Amino acid sequence: MWADSVFNYLKIPDRRERWLVGSLDLALKPIAGIRRIREIPRQNVPPSRILLLRLERIGDMLMTVQAIQSIRRRAPEAHLRLVVGSWNANLAEMVSEVDRVDTVDAPWLSREGTCSSLRDIAQTTLGWSREKFDLGINFEPDIRTNGLLATSGATRRVGWTTGGGGAFLTDALHYDSNSHVTLNAQRLVDHALPAESASSIAAKQKPLTLPASAKSFAALHLAEHARTGPLVGINPGCGRSIKQWPTERFAQLAASVSRLEKATIVLLGAEHERPLTEAIKRSMPAGANVVDMVGTSLIELSGVLQRISVLVTGDTGPMHLAAAVGTPTVALFGPSDPKRYAPLHRNTRVIHTNLWCRPCGLIRRPPARCQNRTPDCIEGITVERVLEETRILLNGQP
């Protein structure tokens, strides 16, 4: 149909949402033309104050860290302000290149009890406008965060057109949905502050700067166990069931690693995932060494992940956190695309099945045949294959 062809630049799967965002874009174009006439970006003046928006989940924020580090190399004297959801605030504080972290809990990303009121958001953006940022970068392809960036009053506003709201930007780029999130973030930086090549970004990754409290917490709980053999982290939860490897397979893996490698099994997860880890504990053979680290804070988890030998996990936040602190990781991928979301860390072993239907990317709205069951793309990942990759990393092979 006509509207589909007009709005095909929007990479929004839901047709109704795509039409709504596309209609808003059309309505905003005349306003954008007027604003661009009045606001001439100062392309040749190095920015002294830079505002960065990354309001989404843990993995999204962590996949942007390398781009932030690149900004600091290119603008060593600039003030860098990073805006995240409150759930990521502690992690953002570990990005040493950032001078200050602000939080905005956007209503469309809110978690229970964490939604910022419109009044709070207005007060925050008013504060940004008073600080007169030279450059603002929105790493999210979303019309709403593009609008939020526009209210900051930043002289130059760089972001994506792909989720709508290009009219709010002075520099609107097209998001490459076939490229890694990290490399897309770097593309925005390369456009805003041309200098280095994005192709070498993985080699330039610098681990997060962990606070002393994270290191002391991990040492307190794991130092004694590390003397007897390797520490293998097991993170069975995955946020959404469609991405989750069966708990009984995690249990089989944990038992095999414990027996073959004389490893201590470190169970990880959020408090609401405790039933998964309890099931694994009950299935462990007598005499197996198991440490329960479920329910730790993100700061504590970062210390634990840095301390362990290998992490086995699905496609979820701790996978990205492990890569950010330099931990070898076996990452299990189902419907999501590892080319876009897998860690770029050289010590990451990605496991997925080769099916015609994957990666479908249908995480929020799975196809009917994958609902209320383990999808084929997850079912096809065997314990034997995960065990093999885990042992390869334990033996020091990247």
C-alpha cells in the first residue's frame, strides 16, 4: 500500500505503530525545515559540552560504552553527560570517561515503580537547555528520545531516522539493521566527531572501571573457592522465556563441568530467577562445589563476573556485563541475531542453531508456533556443544 512504501524507512515491525510514527514524521517536517534554517550547526568548532542519551536496557547501554570511550579520545577536554534509565545508573558510573550521569525513566521503558513523571522529565530537560550543550547524540532509533534530545536545546543533535523523529535532529542518519549495535553507535560518533575508523573498535575496548566495593565483595565470596579450581558462572535466566535455554540443560552442564574440570559452579541471576537456580542446585551431584550468588546488585555482579573463569549465559544483560569486564563467555542465542547483539569481546563463544527461521528477532511478539514452548532455535542447542565450548575457554583457547 501507499503508506507502506512511504514509511518503509522506519524499521518498526508493527504496522500500526509504523503508520503512527510515519504520520507524526510527516507532520513534523515543516517545523523541522524552519528550525534548521534558524539553527546552523557549528561544524568546525570542537564541542565543549556533549549530551549522550541511552535510556534502554543494560545490554543496550553496555554496547554503547566503546563509542563513549571513542568520544572521550576525540574530545578529551569536553564535559560528557550520559543520560540513562535509573536501572543503569550504577553501571554508567563505572564508565570513567563520563563526567556526570543523569537518569530519566522514560514512560515507554519504565519498569515497575521507576517511571519518571512528565514534570520530572520537563525539569531535567529544562536544566539541560540552561547548560547550553554544543552536541547531543541519541543512540536510540526512537522518535520519543529524538524529541527528548530536541528539548535539550543542544546546538547540534545527531541521531537516527529509522525509528522516526528525524525532524528533531540536525544530523539524521539511517540505522543499519544488519550491523552490530556497537558499530551503529560508533557510526554516530564518526559522523559527529570524525577521526578514527570504526573498524578497529573491538580492539580498542577498555574494560569498565570497577569500584573497590565490587572487587572486595567478589573476593570475600569467591577467593577461597578459586584456590581449588576454575569458577564457572551459570546464568540460567534470560528475561524473556523465548530466549531461555531449558533449566534442566543448564543443570546437566553444571554437573558435567563440575565433574570434568573440578570447577566451582557460581549460580547467578536476579532474585525473581531463584527458582531456576534452586532447580540446578537440587540436581547437582553430592560433593559438588556450588556458590549461590543470586540476587546481587549490578555493582556486586560486575565484581563476581570479573573474578570467575567463564560465564555461560543466554542473550541477556549479564552477558554484556561479562564482556565489559573482560570475562570469557559462552553466549547462547535463539531468536535474536548474534551479528547485531553478541559481545565483540574476543573471548566470547557464540552458540546458535542454523534454522531457516532464525534469527527472526520476534522477542516481544513470538510467532504462534513458538509460544508457550521452547522454540526450535533454543531446543537445538545441545548440552554437549555448550560443554565443549566451555572447556575450550577454560583451557585458555579464545
